[in-house]
Amino acid sequence: MRTEELQQEIRDYAKEIGIDKIGFATADVFSELKERLRRQQELNYQSGFEKGTNEERTEPKRLLPEAQSIISIALAYPSRMKNAPRSTKEERRGLFARASWGLDYHDVLRDRLAKLSEFIKERVPDAINKIMVDTGELSDRAVAERAGIGFSGKNTSIITPEFGSFVYLGEMMTNIPFIPDAPVEDSCGDCRKCLDACPTGALVGDGGQLNAQRCIAFLTQTKGFLEDEYRFKLGNRVYGCDTCQQVCPKNKGMDFHTHPEFEPDPEVSKPKLIPMLRISNREFKEKFGTISGSWRGKKPLQRNALIALAHYKDKTAIEEIIEVMKNDPRPVIRGTAAWSLGKIGTEEAFVAIREAMENEKDEQVLFEMEKGLEFEKSTNPH
Ligand code: B12
Ligand code: SF4
Ligand code: SF4
């Protein structure tokens, strides 16, 4: 079969199995990316979640010696939640970023790529394919950019002309030399909306560069104490951040509900905050186990839930937060609870912090408790 024909068959089949966009790229070295990764490391701008060495990340043949080309795929996900429950004064709710709505996208994209691989192998029996979604060494964005899926925006996301940037990416390296697609032209122009809207100034320079250490999407996934500066910027985000995509004009009106797998359960994706504080491991697994935002376990999410309750100054949460401050075995949770109580700032909260200080042994937690009491000075002028 001629390559052009096979390529067209693959495009048709991809559409049939619910792949929203597919593109073909060479498996040549990503030289510009290699330099970029080196620079990011030098500046300590990386998140630490990236896999592999810079060579493995930019030289596809190190991962698959036979690689001749890379097939990139994109699946669009919703940007609006149907029947979203309101976060009310009586029942404050947190928010998972859109990339964590519905079923874990890694499973969905891997399934689509596995089907595609089968399809190719039926036609080319000696095809060698290697699938990657997020957790592999390759930069899914760099591959997608080269394969003409979209352009790389100033917010660093891949923006497709058809679906905006709310798309998941994945790829398959293969020994078949496909004909490469043309890249999509960058059309950010003079726009700077994402740079201006980023709450922490994580998008640096003139755009296209992220200091991941300042990015809320990263910070919501760390397991230690969150630096004070960022506690005031988290809002009600319990996992991830969508701000630089929400403000992007290229996402205007983009809201795709074509994959039932990505339909969020509002009680999971916009969960009540108070019940998250003392959720058992079993309940956590049952409720949040199938979403991508649970990959770091429950601790970071509970820490963020405490900070979100502080953001809302939710007085109805005080009793529960006191319980957590006094009895949770994890210092990060006890300490953050103390800080949150201080920020909510009622008389009862400050009394409870003082009481808890008498029994607390952990230095860091005691330090957070002191910080919690500092709020008393700012809330009470006497
Ligand atoms: C580590 C990581 C993170 C880190 C760091 C993100 C980052 N911008 O680097 C953190 C935890 C912060 C993060 C957050 C998010 N992530 Co993330 N993440 C990754 C991961 C695992 C690696 C990314 C990486 O290597 N970054 C290093 C940078 C240097 O390279 P890059 O962005 O991959 O590639 C671009 C740049 O290098 C640039 N570039 C190269 N050379 C040069 C030179 C110059 C001069 C310039 C200007 C640019 C430039 O072009 C490349 C193509 O766009 C990928 C999966 C994967 N394996 O690729 C997902 C991935 C990038 N994440 C994704 C998503 C959805 C998110 C979030 C939106 C989730 C959320 N809602 O919270 C946020 C978005 C934050 C943001 N503004 O980027 C998607 C992106 C989909 C898309 N449409 O772009 C990916 C591809 C996962 C997937 N398979 O779908 N993520
Ligand atoms: S995800 Fe949020 S914190 Fe990160 S760059 Fe975008 S707006 Fe800034
Ligand atoms: S907000 Fe503007 S500058 Fe940022 S990615 Fe979108 S179009 Fe580009």
C-alpha cells in the first residue's frame, strides 16, 4: 500500500474512533527544544515532573531506534460544566482544572492510540510502534507543534484552530516514514492576555516560557507546605489552574462535549470542601480514584482544600478545621489547618490555635501556628 493511501486510511479511521485531530511529523532531533530544556534547567524553571534526560526527550531514536516518524493526536475536552453546582456561603466548593474532569485522560488517549496501532499493524505487519501520553519522555507539545496540530501559544499551550487549547495530546512513534504535515502558523500576535492574567507571574519574558516553580498548576500538586505568597493566590483551586487558557481569545466559544469519558461529575470536579478534610483513603479512592487529579494522592488536595476554605473565610468550617489541626497525623495538614484558622480569624479559631500549641511537638507546625496567630494582630486593632 502506498504511504499516501495508508496515511489517508489512518486519518479516516482516527475520526471513526473519536480522535479529534491527527498529524504526522518526522522523528528528527528536536534541536530547539533541547536548547530550551537546558535553559529551563539552568534557570530552575522546570517542575520536576518531566521524564528522562534532555537527550532522551529530544532524540526520538534513543527511545525507538527504528523511529521514522511520529503520529500526534489531540482529543478535545469540555470547558464548561453542565449543571455546575454553585459554591455558596453554606457550602463552599473547590475546583479541579478542566484537564482533570471525567475519566483520567491518560487511559482514554492510550486506548485510542492502541486502536490506531492495531489498525496500522493489520496493514503493515512489520510496523513497530511506541505509544506515549504525558508520562513518556517526549514533549507532547513539541511533537504536536511539529505535526501541525496547533501552534505554541504565549501561555505555552498548544492551540488548535479547531478546538482551542483545551485538548489532550499523545503520540505514537513508528518505523513507517509518513509524509509530514505542515505546522500551524502562530497567531498570538500582539495579544498578552495570558501573561497579564497569570496570578503568579509564572509566564515570563514575552511569553512562551514558563517558570513552573511559580505556576499554580504545579504548586497545587506539591506535597509539602505551600509558600505563604502562593496561599493568597490559590483561590478555590484544589488541582491545576486554567486561568491562562480561560482568558485566551482563541478559546472563545470552544466547549466540546464529544467524549462522554471527559464529562465531569460536578460533585467530583467541583467538590464540597469540608468533606474533603477528613475523607478516608477508601472513600478518596472511590470518589476521586478515576480522575487524573488524584495521581499525587489525597494530601495535596486536602492541603489546598484548607487554603480554599481560608480564602472564603468560611466560618462554618472552623469546627472541622480545628479537629484536623489537633488530630491529623500529617504535619503539613495540621500546620496548614492552623494557618487557615488564623486567616478565617474568629475568636474561637485563635483560642483553638493556642490550645493546640500546647500539645504540638513538630517545629514546622508550631511555626505555622504562630503565623496563624499573626492574623489576630491584623484582624483585631486593639
Ligand atoms: C511538566 C508538565 C507540566 C508542568 C510544567 C508545564 C510547562 N509549561 O512546561 C506543570 C505541572 C506546571 C504543568 C501544568 C499544566 N499542564 Co502539563 N505537562 C507537563 C509535561 C509532563 C512535560 C512538559 C515539558 O516538558 N515542559 C518543558 C517545556 C520547556 O517544553 P514543552 O512545553 O513541552 O514544549 C514547548 C516549549 O518547549 C516550546 N519551545 C521550545 N523551544 C522554544 C524556544 C523558544 C524561544 C520559545 C519561546 C518556546 C520554545 O515549544 C514546545 C512546544 O509548544 C507534559 C507532557 C509531556 N510529556 O510533554 C504535560 C502537558 C504539557 N500538560 C498539559 C496540561 C493540560 C497542563 C495544564 C493545562 C493542566 C492544568 N489545567 O492545570 C497546565 C498548564 C500550565 C502551563 N501554562 O503550561 C498538556 C498540554 C496540552 C496542550 N494543549 O498544550 C500536556 C501536553 C499533557 C498532555 N499529554 O495532554 N504541566
Ligand atoms: S496555569 Fe495558572 S499559574 Fe500557571 S501559567 Fe497559567 S495562569 Fe499562570
Ligand atoms: S491569551 Fe493571547 S497571547 Fe496568550 S496564548 Fe492566547 S492568544 Fe496567545
